[in-house]
Amino acid sequence: METFDAIEKRSSIRGYKDEQISDDELQKVLSVANKAPNAGPYYVTVIQDKDLLKEINDKTKEMMLASEGFMKERASMEGYEPLYGAPTVIVLSAPETPFTQINVACSATTMILAATDLGLGTCYAVSPIQTLTESYLDKLELPEGFKPVSAILIGYEADVQIESPEREVPDNINYIK
């Protein structure tokens, strides 16, 4: 697949088959994690333990239902699960720096495009971050001073009916010549 094809094909997948991705696919996705542009350290944690993922999903949904606005609305949707049944969750963590979000987002985007090229479904997720930070830091075994920033849900796409609003393509490009 060409880069433009992968970018065009990529979308946020809202449901995953109960089948684990292969070790070869996972290693290919992880192999590009550190090829992204960056201006500081970040750490990548792979979670594939079904019981742990269910715990994280359930606690995240509880937290979302107890919140206000978008998070509560989303968690209240029929059939909604924060991790969408993904068999693999890649957590990106970093120390707090001015470039933390940029470093993590660049790495995540690189892995998402690699996964798309392999025919895997992905979703960039921030909803489980509060749960991971408050309840699972010890299980993540992060270096001192690192905290979860974002996650990538990854797996084989399943047919699901979780509604998601269509994204409008903004008219936000300006030329200065």
C-alpha cells in the first residue's frame, strides 16, 4: 500500500473481532514507533491481557458515565464500550514536557499508518488515559516520571453499529506565496 492509500483508508474503527493480531503484525507496527519525529522521550506499552483490558474498559466506562458532556453522552450510547473490544491496546506514555503531546501523537500516527497498511483496524483513544493513570500505573511498569498520554486500539475490524458522527473536512488551508 502506498502512503496516500493508507492515509485515505485509515479510519477510527469502533469494533474489533475477538481474534488477537499476529505477533508478526504487532512487531511490524511496533517497529515504526521510534521512527516518528520527536523532541523527547516516550514509552510504549502493549496490553493484550483480556482480563486486564476488560477491567480497564469497565472502569473507563464508569468514569465516563460519571462525567459530563461528550464523555457521558458517548458512554450512554447503546452498545458503547470505550475499548470497542480491541484485543490489543498500545499505550503511549511520556514525562510532562512542552513536547509530550507532539512526541506521542507522531509515534501513534506512524504506528496507525503501519497497522492500516497491514489491513488492521485502529482507533486513537484518550478515554482510557484517566483510568490507566489512576488505577493501573503499577501494571504499566513505566519509567520514573512517565504517565499515560494516549492509546491505540488495534485489531481486526468487526461489523458493529456504534454510531459516530461524520467528520466534516474543514476549509482550513491557507496559502502565502
